[in-house]
Amino acid sequence: MPRRKEPASIVEKKARSHLGKAEIERRKQAESPPPLRQIVIPDDVDTEEQRQWYLLHADWMDRLGIWGTIYARPLADLVHVMETEKEASVRTKKAVKRGDLANAERWSRIQERAFKQERALRSELCLTPGTLAKIPPRAREEAGIDVGDV
């Protein structure tokens, strides 16, 4: 399956594309703008740490010109999947220390599934470290993006 096209605003910020200015403008015109640019935190993002992470990344996406409320749910799902992966990692390590290999294998599978979901959601939201690293440093600084925080 071919890779999903990145939004024209991301392609433009990367400044490393074979596309000319006319092609980028044509793609911008062809893209439908994301509906409703208001940043709304879903109700299931409940802890303060999760809310801060959510707001930081939603703000980045807004500054890059790719935020829309359509991305609120996938970003909230990303928060939860990351929490699941961390919890599964901790439980896997504890089970291995106890010598409970059956339980360790079970948690390892959960961790693997969470990792795959996280990777897919990050790709969908253009929040992979590789995507953000390809944006020139000046544009990242203007948007307030620190690749280390991804």
C-alpha cells in the first residue's frame, strides 16, 4: 500500500521536495482545510500529565497548519496507547524478574500491539520523529517544536 501523502504545509516546511512551488500551491488548493481548528481535549484524557502532552502536540500541529478537530480523537488515542505501552513494559519486566514467563509473554504481546498502534497513530498525525526532524530547524523553532519531546 502506498504511503499517505503528507499535507502541503509539511512538505513546504521541509523544503526538501522535488515538487515545485506551483505544484505545492496546487496541492494546497486541492487539500480541504481541516474542519474546526479549535483545540478541544477529549474527556478521556484525564490526568494533568496527559493533558499537558496532548496540548503541546496539538499546538505543534496547529502551528504547522495541520491541526483540525478531526485529529482530536487520534491524538487522544495516541496518549492512551503510549500509557498502555509503558504499563505493559513495566509489567513485562516485573514478570521476567519473578520468573513468570507465561505472564511475561502475555504482557510482551500487549506491549508489541501497543507499539504498532502508536507507530500507526504517529504516522497518521505526522508526529513521527523522522517527519519532524526533516522540518528545517528554523521552522521547528518558530513552531516551538523540540524533536526530543516527541
